[in-house]
Amino acid sequence: MNQKFVTRAMERLPVPSSVVHRITAVVTNPDTSAADVAAVLKLDPALSGKVLRLANSAFIGIPRTVSSLPNAVVLLGIKRIHSLVLTAELLAPVKDIAALPFSIDRFRRHAVTVAFIAESIARHLQRYDAPDEHELFSGALLHDIGKLLAAIIDPEGVAEIYKKCRRRSIPYYRAEGEELSHTLLGEMLAERWKFPPELTACIRGHHTAACFPELHRLVSVIHIADVMAHLLGFALFPDEKIPALDDAALAEVQLPVERLRVIAEDILGKRDQISSLLEILD
């Protein structure tokens, strides 16, 4: 891939829909309420239906029925809904692509697993300065979107990178070219779609958290969650080399390894919740 080719390919990508534009504007407004988000969701009946379905699924796991869209927004969280809308919108064009160098089901499962782990880490931190769990969920769900973009632009190139990382027994990101890594491609897409800066940092820095000192804790959690998902067997490619945990990220999060093991065991028991979210993204 070269820069000009990537730029032309990105120009051919679908532009965000009016609903995505509106939700992004609402989310970035500090005075936004659940009613404001619900009002935007109502502009898209199919999307409203998905949000209500998710609020009543095993993902939330509450005993009563949620029939109000504002109540569903409160339960799911504004930032979480924003990331779900963005993910669904970005995955939509993939259905028209005949062949991808990886399974889109594996892509979704990896993203969702990382999101669950990141959210769980935030809950275990229990500190006043812990990252917002909904913000972490959003960043985790979209952290690898650059790989999807790379697969759309140059599927043969992505397949070659995978062969290279297997041949040399190195993680995928280390087999990429530095100038057009999946994190850089993801950042380019995030800027084009006007993602919030926190979300962009999670996409750009989940392998290099130290590059974002002002958001180091947030990005460090995404990094740790990504590595844990690989360890649990939820990688994008079969037999993919597991990335090493960054010591600086572990020091920043300050969560004992024993606690991470508890989180991993808990995630393996959340198959129904994970399946509920995957159904929405399908």
C-alpha cells in the first residue's frame, strides 16, 4: 500500500450517515441527556429497534422489560451507544465485499471481547481516577478498525502481513510497515469521521500507550484488554502471535496480575452477553 492509494481508497469509503453525524455531535456536548440521544435515535427506526433489543437482552440482564428508548439509553450509556452506532455503520460495507483476508466474525468477536475486558478492568480499579467504563468500552470496540480498513483497501497485502508474522513468529502489528500500520489507518479514519479525541487515542495507541501521556491510563487499559483477548483465544487470525504486555501500561493501571486472572475467568463466563452484542452488530 502507498499513501496515495490509501487516500483514494478512504475517499471512496461511505460517509457517515446523518444519524451518525447527529449522535457524534450530541455525544461531544457535555450537556447531553439521554432524551437528546433518544431523539436522534428515533430518526432511524431500525437503529432504535436494535438499541431496545440490546437493552432487553442478556447483555444487560435485568429482569424487567425496557420499552422506553430514553431508559434504554440510560442503561446502555451514551458513549457505549455511540460506539455501537459507529461500529455498525463501519461494518455495513463489508457485507458487499466478496473476500476478506480474515473472518469478519472473528473481527467482531475480538472487538467485543476486548470491550468486555476493558470495561471489567475499569470496574475492578475502583479508584477516583479510574477511566470511565463506557469510554473504555467504546475505545475497545473500535480499537482495531484500522485492520478492517486495511482489509478493504488491500486484502492481499493484509494476507501477506499475516503470513510474515507467522513466518517470523511476531505479533501482527510488528509485521506491518510503520508508515501504514493499522493503528495509523485507524487514526486517519477516526479523523475523517470526527471521532472524539479519547476514542482516536485508543485506536492509534493501543500498541504504544506511552505515546499518549495525557490519556495513558485509558489507552493502557485498552492495550491490556487487547493482549488478554489474544491470551483467551479471541484473536483476529488463527495461530496469531500474542503481543507482549507493556510493563509501563501494567504500572499505569496498577492492577495485580491475580486480579487480571479473575477478570479473564469472568469474561469466559459471559458467553450469553457477548453473543447478544454480536447479534446486534451482525
